[in-house]
Amino acid sequence: MNITSFKPKAAADANQRIEAIVAAAGDIVLGKTGVLRLAVTCLLAGGHLLLEDLPGVGKTTLAHALARLLGLSYQRLQCTSDLLPADVLGVSVYDRNTSEFRFHAGPVFTQALLADEINRATPRAQSALLEAMEEHQVTVEGHAMPLPEPFFVIATQNPADQVGTYPLPESQLDRFLMKLSLGYPGRDAERDLLQGRDRRALLADLQPVCSADELRDLQRQVDSVHVAEPLIDYLQNLLTRSREMPGLAHGLSPRAGLALLRAARAWALAHGRGHVLPEDLKAVLPSVAGHRLMARDAGQASSTLVDQLMRTVPVP
């Protein structure tokens, strides 16, 4: 695609709409503009979002706020150790009046599914989401059933050292485009939080900033964002270097490369540009690659690995 084929007005309109979403979310989750912009970018890119942090910092509130602001249907799935796949997908129940089995859809049949505390569910229950996240459909009793579009999973999880957690397998981690952490609020933001209205009351009053159809239009614009050949070279160099780093158990896969590319395109569009810059790729790299890079030393933080990767690959 020629870079001039992307109309500047379209990019500016997209930027204005995305900034309105971030600003409205910022009235609910205080003092976290950077994380909110990345979260909106993730959904703009059509990806699933994983939020890992301590209980009580606003993960569930953020997921609910994003669903309302984007005009999406919303269901919450509370993950527990006794959760069954049928609790996620649904179940067929015999109707004596019609002498037939009727399918009762589970919470996965929505546009925005909050899988709350996903790592408290057993691996069997977690696996029920894999097909939904990858194919946007589920198979129940041998029948493939499409899910509503757009479809997102926004999952929250507690740190792995919390009691009663099951680590997500690498195959499921790879289904999440981004992994983000909110962290504690700053002092000023926390004071506003303590003196302000209850967050649940604010969520109830929250109005959509865009519709599901408008979101899908923004996602189509992401596909039109231009990526120059030197940027593809830079991305390939990052992928190759990750596979050669001695401290890593394995490097980034081709699917991770595609995820980085789409996230960078969405980040560029969110900033009103019709082309990707190296800074766009660097901005999304920690949240896209961090949960995909596995260190040989379990004590080494993923952020350290990402920093090392960015330092050792020259920017074009």
C-alpha cells in the first residue's frame, strides 16, 4: 500500500475518537493513562488482553469500563477451581415440553468476556477458551458455533505466588496480544480515588464513546496503516535476536512477530498517523513480547529481557 493512500483526515478522526475513549476510561481508572492507551490499542488491534496484578488495583473495573465505552455486550466469568468447560461454553438441557434438547449458551457468547482471575481455574477450564480466542468460535457437542463480532477476552490474573493459582500454559499466554499491569496509583490519583464517588456507581453512569460497528471500522483502518520495508527489517532483526539470546529458553515465534506488527499499526493509528515508526514498535514491544519471552533463569524478569533485546538491535 502506498503511504499516501491513507487519508490524513481518517487518521486524525481515529486519533480523536481513541483519545476520547482513553480520556473517559481515565475518569474511572485514575492516573494510568499510559496503561489505558495500551489497553485500547490492544482492542483496536483485535487482540485479547491479560491484566496481571494484585487484587484491588482496578483490573476488573478497567475491563468493565472498556466494554461499556466501546458499546460491547459484556459478560463476566468468575474463574474458580471447580469451574467446568460447560460453565464457559454452555450446555444442552432436555426440554420435556418439546421433547428436545435446547442449548443454553454460556458467558463466552458475548462481545467482551471478562475472565476474572483466570489463573484460579484449572487447566481443563482454561482450555475451554483456547478455540474461542483463536477461531472466534466454539465447538459444542460436535457443532461449531460462531461467536459475536467483535469478540475479546479481557482476562485478569493474580501474581503466580498467590495462593490457589494455576499458571497459564504458554499456548494460552500466546493467545493474548498484550499483558499489562496497572500497579498502585500515584499519591494524587489515590487521594482523588478516596475522596471521589464509588467506581461502581461511575461505571453505571458510563456512556459508550463509540459503537461496536465504529470499533470494527477502526480495526479495518489498522489494516491500512503503512509499514515500510526498513520497519519489517527491524522487526525481523528483533525476532532473530530473541532466538539467539543465551538467557532465553526460546525466542519469539512468527505469530509473535505478526502480533507486534499489528499492535504497532494500531499504536500508530491511535496517535493519528497512517504509517508506523520505529518508536511505535518499541512502545508496544514490552506488553506484546514480555509474556512470550521465557528466561532460562526463572528469577529473571521479562522486562529485563525486553530491555536487553531492544538495546542489542539497532533502530533503522
